[in-house]
Amino acid sequence: MFAKILSLIFMLYLAISSAFGIPLSGYESKQLFRDPEFEKGFSVVSQQTENGAGVTLGDFVYNENSTPDWMIAQWNSGKCLWADRVESDKYTITDGLSKTVKYNPAEKSVLMRLNAANIYNGEAAGDGAWPHLLLEQSPICDYASLSDKEKSFYNCSADRIVASLDIKLSDFVDTTNKDGINAAQFLAYFYMKGTEKHEFIWFGLNLFDDRGYQDTYWALDKASNCMIYSLSTKDTYGFKSRSLFRNGKPYVSDEWVHVEIDLTEHINDAVKRANEDNIFGRKISKEEFYFGGTNIGFEIHGNYDCTVEIKNFNLTAYNKL
């Protein structure tokens, strides 16, 4: 409880400082993601993998000389966003059927649409793979080559690690076949990677779920054989009434909802649960992990057509001077 109160005080302090452009007294900070405004475009990754990773097919850029820091991943989602792309304006890439990514230079935001209804075609969704449309940045650093000071920001033991973004649910159409397994989710994951060992935790924020408010989630992801720790709706948004699910249904609006959350106590909780369940066969500490990558986007199972827009997505680490 005391740790939670301290976290709330810090977030209030952070919000006031950010609003007035005042640097946090006694802290040094670092934003961990490159190109948080998505100005350099994206590399488009294949749905097929080689050596466990998607293959870069080409670059979707709006400025000729840009080298993207972000990727678009499109797992199990029908036509290929690169091979089957439809000619459009320079800020839009679409396969014309199920997937669209559109950059808004005025807002410096990215609109993502996944029309899974065109993938399932009204059929019940079974136990198979979930269609994904994700923005990914991995790696975000070459941790082994960093100085000790630089490592202290990426390491999960940083004094404070704050996740932030602005998000809105622009459109949502549900034509679900009730006989199937159905869920429309928009999630952010940060990759907790072992500093020495090949250990990994998917550390997530539940940003939208059409089924309603979600509790903290701790379970094995069978696809990757790694554990998932995902914050509850209330933890992500502070109050459920601010989430993208309101009054018993998805909240479609032009309203930007700001998310800003101190992850410190949740990192501690993830490590505690891993030790209680002996996930790694030994006792671990958060000092043995760093944030090495991220993805954000859709996992949709069922006949949904969903559009979300995001901007200002980042992790910021704070260390006391």
C-alpha cells in the first residue's frame, strides 16, 4: 500500500511538471523509444518467419531519405500488407481488405485498422491463431554495449519507469458469430529481457478489450512459451470511466484519452509472481532484466472491424541524481 501511495504521489508530481514544462527536481530522465512521433515511417514485416523472426519486405516511408525505427507486424491477418498493398496517398498503407496503417502528420499520430471480419468471413473463430496488426520497435538498445549509466535507464531497476501515450477508439463494428471464441484487444507490450540469461516476460498494458474491464493477467503464452504480465484496465487508466470501454460497451469517440502510468510497483509484482511460481527455476530480481523492445496493436479473434489511433507512445525512465 505504501509503495502504491508513493507511486501516486510521483505520478501527480510528474503530471504537474509535464503540464507546466518543469523538469523533475532531483531526477534525470531518458525516453527509451526512438522516433516516438513515427515521423520516419515503418518497415513492413512478413507473416512468415525465418529463424523465428519476420522478414523485412520493404519500407513504408513518407520522406524519401528516412530509415524507419518502427516495424509493422501483421501476423495471421490474411493478405500481405506489402505484397498486396493498394496504391493510396503517401501516408497510408493498406491491403485494401483487412489492414490499414495511416500516418497523420498534423497530429503526429498513427491510425491502425484491423478488419478481422474480412478474415473470418462470418465463420466462428476457433482455437487457431489470432490475427495481429502491430507496431514494433525491437531492439530499442544494444544493452550489452551500453555504459553503466545508460544501462541504468533501460534496466528494470530504474528508480521510475513511466509508460505514456494518447489513444482513441475511432471505430468499432461487431458482427460476431456467437458460436466462436471472440475478443477484440488492443494491447501494448514491453519486452522484459534477461541481462545475462535468455529469460523473457511479456509486460503489458491492456488498452482495449471489447469484453469489458480486465483484471491483472499473469499466465503462460503458449505461442512463445513465455509468461505474460498485463496490467488491469483500472491500473492502466487510473479510473475505469476513462478507458476505451464505458457504460457496458466500446467507447467510440474523437476524444484522445491520455495514459500515463508508473510501472515500478507492477514490475515488482511481476518479479514476485515469477518467483512464487518458480517460472525460471530460480529466484530472479528485477536488476537481471531490461526493457529491450516493444509492440502495440491489435489481437483480434472473431468478426470485428476495429480502428484505433495512437500518438506520443513511449517509456520514460527516471533515475535520482
